[in-house]
Amino acid sequence: MQQATIEASRQGFWGSLALWKKILIGMALGMITGVFLGPDAEILKPIGTLFINAIKMLIVPLVFCSLVVGVTSMQDTRKLGRIGLKSLLLYMGTTAVAISIGLGLGALFAPGEGINMVASSTADAAKEAPTLVQTLLAMIPTNPVSALAAGNILQIIVFALGLGIALNLSGEKAKPAVELFESLAEGMYKLTELVMKLAPYGVFGLMAWVAGKYGLEILLPLVKVIAVVYIGSVIHVVVFYSGMISLVGRLNPLRYLKGLVNPAAVAFTTTSSSGTLPATIKAAREEMGVSKGISSFVLPLGATINMDGTALYQGVCALFIAQAFGIDLAFSDYLLIIMTSTLASIGTAGVPGAGLIMLSLVLTTVGLPMEGLAIIAGIDRILDMARTTVNVCGDMMVSVLVGKSENELDETIYNRESTAAVAERA
């Protein structure tokens, strides 16, 4: 206790705080500042942009190196295939559940009823949704260097997986390359740690800009939509994810929820699943006890194909638009929305605003008016915060369950209390 007091005194109040506490303080101060400054809070946006740019700088090398290291750490190729299949089934299954929750809440609360909008006959048509075959073909990079330069995460994942498997099959001759990627990965983890120190300041700038731009008045007409999406997000994380951790993983769900705090806070403010990946990997290893091999494979994969929050949001917004324009949906339309959103989630980029693009594909598939996008676009940033947080929480849940099933979950780490909690109790 005395040692902890001396250390806290040496670091000062701010330096002694845990990262998640700093982030929450940054969020609160940002919201207060944004409301006070109003539109003038735009001047603080560069602070948040600086943080987001630093995060984006990490994404491609971190995903690539992490996946290569994750694959090469699994010498058993059958094990790699088994883990990949488990992850894919869990990701796709939870996405289908998420959009079902969104549709159910949309039907229950009917956020669009009473708006009485009329669709224009000259509405612009959205681009055609890609077929499953087109999505699969687009996963293979014709030029891996171009894929890395363009930040095409799906193609980067495919190339990294192929390279990792090839290095495993090459045996002793590939050891120098494997060691190089391990060194690069460690360097990226350290760089990630340094960038994350900027998180509280970046969060402050982002929240000030959002609060200043949207304020409270613009949210009032659409507060019901926002409330339904947030209620659905809480249900999906606290009830469904925690239930999976408890029933399938036979683990304490409260530890899972506590371990989510840091990555969830980053996801909520940056609205980027890929951008939150550094914090997600760090929390999975240090807070959840997921092995290096599992976390390096499952989490980058989840940041690309696991879009539970986006699917839930699409369910609520599709019903909202249908209700706003007085369009009745048949049971087959509900099934079509579920199937489209689940498959489309594979190709949804884990970056801010991508969900709005995918919503246009869902609306086109079901035949709903595209004018509805204009309504949603005004509050998309607020909705994006919730759906990104759900996406990241889902990635963490799958990594824990896969780690447990492969006996690569350190339950001593999972069940321990954080150093900060122990120090506070002392």
C-alpha cells in the first residue's frame, strides 16, 4: 500500500489513473466543452483527427504482422483450420442474432410511425449489392503490395494467412523470416502502446466536435431511433454475449464485461473496429488471458468480418425507414434483411461510416426508399458509436470462447483482479 502511494505521488494524479479512467474523463470533458462552444468546437476536431490518424497508421502493419505471427505460431495446420472455422461460425451466428434483435426492437418500439413521409419517384438508385461470388473473388489480391497500400483489410488477411501457412510448410528455411515478423510484431505492439497514451486527448477532441456539431436539439426528432439502437446494443452485449461467456465458456461474465472497458471506450469514440484493434488485442491478452496465437488470428479476422453492431443498426434503421414511409414488410422481407446483412457484414470495412453504405445495400435489396438514408445520415455518427462498440465486444467474446475451446485461455489472468483494483482496495 505504501509503495502504491509513493508511486502515485511520484506520477501525480493524472499519471496514476488507469487508461480507461483517463478516456472517460476525456469523454466527459469533451462533451461539456462541445455543448459550451457549440459549432466553434470544430477547432478541437484536429486533436481527435491526429489520434485517429495515428491509429490508422497502425492498422495495416499491425494486422499483417499479427496474422502472420498468429499463423506461424500454430504449427498444426489442422488446428489453424479448426480455429478459423470456429471463429467464422461464431461471427456469422452472432451477426444473425444481432440483426434479429434489431428487427424485433424496431417492430416493438416502432420508431418511424407517425412521421408520414412520401417517397420520391425520382429517387436515386443505390449501387447494386455485390453477390457472394463477387465478394469471395474480391478477397484474393491480384497485387498484395497494392492491397497493403490501399488498406484493403480482407485482401491483407487472405495474403497474411497464405504467407503464414507457406512459412510453416517451409520448415527450417523459413525461420529467419518468421523471426523477422515476430520482431516486427513486437515493435508494432510497443508502438501501439505509445499511441494509446494519446487516447484521452484524442477522445476529448472527438467528443467535443460531436457534441458541438449535433448538440441536443437536432437529436430530439430522432431520439427514439437512437434509444432503440442503444437499447439493442446493451441487450446484445450484456445479455447475449455475457450469456455465451457463461453458458458456452463456463466463465464468469462479469470478468468479461470488466475486461471490455478500455477497448469499448476507444471503439465508442473512434467509431472504428479496425482502429480499435490495438486496444482490443492488448485487452484480450492482458485482461482476458487469451493466448498470443489465438488473439493474433481471431481479433484481426473479427475486426473485418464481425459486424454485429452494424447488423443490429441495419435492422432498426430498415424498419424505421419502412415505418416512416408507411411500407409494410412481409415475413420474407425480414428474412431477406437478415440474410443480406449477415453476408454483407463480411465485406464491411471496420472504419467510421461504413455501416451507412451497407444500409444502402440492404434498403436496395428489400426495395425501401433511398431517401431514408438522408434521415439516418444526420445521426449516423451517434449510431456509429454504439454499433462499433458492439462489434468490438463481439470480437472479444469470440476470442475468449475460441481460446477456451483450444485450451489457450489463461484462466488465472481471466479471473484475476486488475492491479489498479487491488491498489484501490488496499
